[in-house]
Amino acid sequence: MTSTLITNIGQLVTNDPTHDGTKLGLIKDAALLIEDGVIAWAGANSEAPTKHIKTSIDAEGMCVLPGYVDSHTHMIFTGDRSNEFRARMLGESYTAGGIASTVEKTRKASDELLLAHAKFLVSEAHSGGTTTLEIKSGYGLSVHDERRSLQIASQITDETTFLGAHVVPVEYKDSPKDYVDLVCGEMLDAVVPFAKWIDVFCDKGAFAVDDARQILKAGIAKGLLPRIHANQLQEGQGVLLGVELDAASVDHVSHLSEIDIEALSTSKTVATLLPGAEFSTRSLYPDVRPLLEASIAVALASDCNPGSSYTTSMAFIIAMAVREMHFSPEQAVWSATMGGAKALRRNDIGHLVEGASADFQILNAPSYIHLAYRPGVNLVEQVWRNGLQLI
């Protein structure tokens, strides 16, 4: 048995309400015991076990919190769209059409280049405190390229998502129904061995709700689990479709109606907010308060992609959520950790409780509040995943 004791933690965020009655489950002057890659104990430093400890690390009063669970990324691509970003900052509106340029570059890239670039982004995410990532396909949009995108993603994470229904590729612009049939048939069959989830971009410029329903049901029939891009660009029926199909998460949800909120409040579906997209498209940030007031589980994720949110920094996402979306620092930290775990329907990550995976970060700061208080500063001192130090 391997054991590591982290001592002298100034502030420990466990996301276990039994410690202090709050969602963050804070313990001051704390210690944390890891055995064989999982959390064995968390509590007061004065009560920390001392026998049979092989390694001890002094946190020197710093804050420890769970690793971020980034439940929405698009990391299998090559090239960038910095010129598109510049144009948008000068006043051009965002539409889904820009995806086509990334599709073209991704199709031409070798497997080796796609894997190397994805690993670079994952390493960048790890250095910022992220320990779990979901990765979507969606920049191949052909049977061959969607399959290889998910093969590559599966070398990096178990949380792989088939997003063949990202947009209709240019070669099918005159026959979109034929593309829907391809996604539901040959393409789906090709990717099933490498995917856990199925997703659809159900919004203006992408897929209508009836097509989204057909695609998601086809994936569910093949054993994939549903999630959905919904209501990013305008109000629509995507959120209601997600609830109808028991999607683990409806993502973006920048435009919600009272009916959407009511439906979410009576479901297990998580609302995942992606403020990086609002930042990069100069769009209005959604207000999280109606979701929280309805007791809806909320996640925060990076939406890392080359067109509308080219960031892996979950600390940046937290800072935006607090500043622009009316999250409290506590709500933002919970949403970036436990909220992300719920959006992936995982019980083993996102919190530091007995039996959970030892995925955590040590900040060079006394409190989690500094994540929003010191925006743009990487405060991560150490990152651990499955009980092993990554950073």
C-alpha cells in the first residue's frame, strides 16, 4: 500500500457538506490522507493519522481543492482561428459557420499531429489544475475523420463524445438530411467502439430539434449516453429535448425560458455554462441566478476549441463566472469541480471524500477565493491525479 499525507493545509475544499454544512465542505488547518490513489481520510491537521505513512508533504498553509472537472472540450483539431477572433472583436457576429475552416485543416492533419496537439492542450490543462477532461469529436465530419478523432481522444481520456452532428459539412450543404442519415448510420457504427457519449449542436446554424432527436436516439440505441449543445445562440427546444432524453448535461444554455428552467428543475440534467464562449464572441453573459434559485445543478467548463473559446484555464472560467455571471466564488468553485463531475455522472471525482479518486490541486494561495480575486494568475503549486503528482 502506498500512502501520502498532506499536512498543514490552510484551507481544504472537500465538497463534502458534512464538514461544515456548506457545499464546499471547508476544513481549516486540515490534513488529507491518500492511500493507493484514493482519499482515505480528510480532517483536522491535529487529528491526522501518523502511523504507516510513507510520504508526508507540508502544504505550508496553502489551499487544497479538488482538481477541476472540465466536462466540455473540443481538443481534437489543428490550426487556429485567430483572424476570425480578431474580426469578431472588431464587430462581426459569431455564427457556427466558422467551424468549416477547422474541419478542413483537421481532415488534412496526420494522426500524429492531432494527437500531439491534443496532448499539448491536455498538459496545459493539467498545469492549470484540471484533472478530468471530456473531449468531443466534431472537426472531422466524415466517417473516417470522426472515427480517427475519437480513436485519438480515447488515448487521452475515457470521457469521449461523438459530435458528428456539430454542423453540416460543406459537401452536404444541399442535402442536410443525407448527412443526418450518415451520422445516424455508418458514422455512428464506426465510432461506437471509441465513444462513451453522443452530442448534437442543436441551435441556429446547426441542427434543428427534430434532427437532433433522431441523432441522439440513434446513439442511445447503440449504447451511447446523451448530452447536447443547446440554446447558445437563441432560445429553442434544445434544453427540453435534453431533459426529454435524460441527457447528462445541456451545454451553453445562454438563452433560457421559464419553461426551460422548470423542466431542468425536475430533472437530473445538469446545466453547463461556458463563459469562454461569451468572452470570445463578445456575447452577453447569461445570469446563473435563475438556475441556482431553481436548485438546478450547474457546471462550468472551458469549451476549449479554436473558434469560440481557445482556453484550457478553468481558473479563468471561474473568474469570468464570478465577475460576469453572478456566481459567488463558492458556487463557481463547486461548479468547476463537483458540478463538472455531475455533468459526467461521475461519483469518484470532483470531491475529496473517502473512497474518491485522489485528484486535487494545491494552490499557492490561502483560499479558493483567490481564483477569482487574482484573475489571470496561475496559482497552481501542485496537481495530483489518482494519487500521483502530475505537476
